[in-house]
Amino acid sequence: MSPIPILYIDLAPHPGGSVISLSHLLSGLDRTQWRPMVILSRQNDFAGFEKMGIPVAHVPTPQREKRPAGVVEQVRQGKAAASIRSTPVLSHIWHWGGALRHWRRNVLPVVRALTPIIRDFNPTLIHLNDSVALMQHAVLAARRTRTLAIVHSRALVPTSAFDRRILVPGLSGMIFISQAVAQDQLRGVARPPLTRVIPNAVDIAQFEQPVDGASVRRELGIAPNAPLVGMIGRIIPWKGQHVFIEAFARLRQRHPRAMAILVGSADTAQGEEYGARLQQRSRELGLTDNLLWLGHRRDIPQLLAAMDILVHCSVEPEPFGRVLIEGMAAGTPVIASAAGGAMEIVEEGVTGLLTPPADVPALARAMSRLIENEALRERLRQNGRRVVRDRYDIPSHAAAVADFYRMVLGL
């Protein structure tokens, strides 16, 4: 029997978490049974799929591309917008006009670009690698070509009434990366298709192989015995870097030799503005020499090996929390915000510590507790690694997704 063709569509503009998670899935997929092809946004320069020998096509995604503001955008951004939105009739017209512009500019062109690729590859199933609200164009393209489709919901993005009533009923299945995402995406859906929660996976070997964290400390000028806390993630307000900075300033009052690193970059205008405010605040707190801004890095296993503590402090619920399983795989004790998918990964006092979102004093106390308690750090290291091996390995993840394919296809 020939391998069944599966088409994967991920239109994120950058090689972030969804694309990395998809690469893990495809690296573990049995190629004797499944024949994959991937479609990415033309801005996305992720090269991992080609390295696996998987064909990749790129399509334009106008919504993600910068263009000069037209007259409508200038009005929207100007003072007239507030006046329009304050008038019920005008606000209603403006809303529907905006929806029509969005579909004309951002949705329908992508549907047209996807359609010939789908017809040429002729997949048995289309795997849409994000939530319905972010994949409207791909859902419509699947429907236009009369191809079975599932969504792999990876974000806490609200579904609209249109999504729930028109798009979701046309799907053959939905995968969720956490119970938190499942509850969010199924809210208000009267008759959901087949569903399953399948957590993300991590390349355990990448983090468990001998890694030299000492070389990172030497590179950064951090003393071997200085307590080092770190945070990894996009520079964006909901990720909570401001909470980390404030908590680290408090930590240094008790542990003046402590050092911190922030890993990640801003990929939006909002993120760039937020990053500038963060750097100003760190200077005000006197952290210029103690808080290092590393930007985007590819040596995450080495950075984790150098840390004494990995901090996750999102101020909004996290769909999953990939950085947490990476930290646990590396044997780095983790602290996580007690909200969303993170609570399904971290068990308080067993695989990590949990703190209330945006609670600066609680985060500072948790960091101090771990610095001062070597036995607790060691227990979290051992338990974290064990849980990752048991729950988040790539072969088990790929097998679970393949089983879902068979269920959807009736095999």
C-alpha cells in the first residue's frame, strides 16, 4: 500500500512554536505510511522540512506583510475613528466594512493561492497547523477542493460566530495541545467533530546529551558560582518580561550576586515598543550589569544548561508552554505561571514551582526558594526529566497523531 498523502499548512510569518512543533511531529511520522508535504508563508524561512526531505511550497499571506497605510487605515488610526466607533449606526457599518476588507485583502487571496497546490498534491487529508481563527483561509481552501481537513489548535484565539457556525462543522477533526486550548476552542461549538488532546513533544536527545553550560557563562562573563535565572520567549507584553525584571530586582536584594538573562526578540511593533520600555525599567532598577539581553539565540540547550532556574511568567494563560518542557528535558528547575496549559505540565513542588500570574513578590520568593534549596532543585531536575521522557517524547506524539488520522479516515 502506498503512503497516504497528508498536506500540512502553517502560515505563521516566522519559524516560531507552531512550526517547531510541526517539525517534531513530521520527524517522528512513519514515512512508509504517510507522505507529507508542507505549505508555509513566503516570509517564513524555516528550512527544517527540506532537510528532512519533505517538499515545501510557499504562498503569500497579505495580512502578515507590511504595506503602506491606505486612506481607510489612516482614518482608522486617526481621530475620526473614535468618533465613528462612538456612533452605533456608523460603528456597525464600519465593523462590517472592516470585515469585508479583511476577507477581500487577507483571506480570499490566500484561498486562491492554496487551491492549485492542494489540487496538484491531491492529499487524502489536510492538517491545518493552528486554530480555526488563524486558518480561515486554509479551511475554506480545503472545502473548495473537497478535501478532508483537521485543525491542530495551538493558540488561545477566540473563535468567531462565523468560525463556530460555518467553518468548524466542515472539519473532520480537531487536535488540541492542552485541555486549556480544548475548552477555549470548543466553547460555543454545538456539534464538534472528532477531537483529541495531544500535548506537544520535545526532542529529548537535543537536551539530554552532554551540554557545556560553563562555556555560555564564560562567553557572557558570568561567574561559575553566581546564581543565574533566565527567561526565554518572544518580547511581547503577555509573556510577562516586565514581571521577571521586577521580581529579579527584588531577588537581588536577598542575593546580590544573582545574574539574569533574557532570551528572545521582538517580532512586532508592539513588541519593540515593549522591549524599549523594559530596557528603560531595567536601567531604573540598577540592573544594567546584572541583567543581560541576549536577543534571539539558537543555542537553547546550552543556555538552559547554564541556568540555575528557568522562569516562565506569562500574565495571560499560555496555550501550552513549550519552553517548560524544554527546561525540564534539560534538567533545569522551572517556575511557571499558574494559568492555562502550564498547569497541565508543572506539578507544584514535584516538577516545578507555580506562582500566580503577574505576582512579582511571589515570583521573587519562588526564585529565592530555589536558589537556597539545593535538594529541592535536584528533586525538580530528576522529576522533570522523568515526566518529559514519559509524556512528551516525539515517537509517542507522532504515534498519537497518526492514530487520530486513522480514526478520521476510518482506517
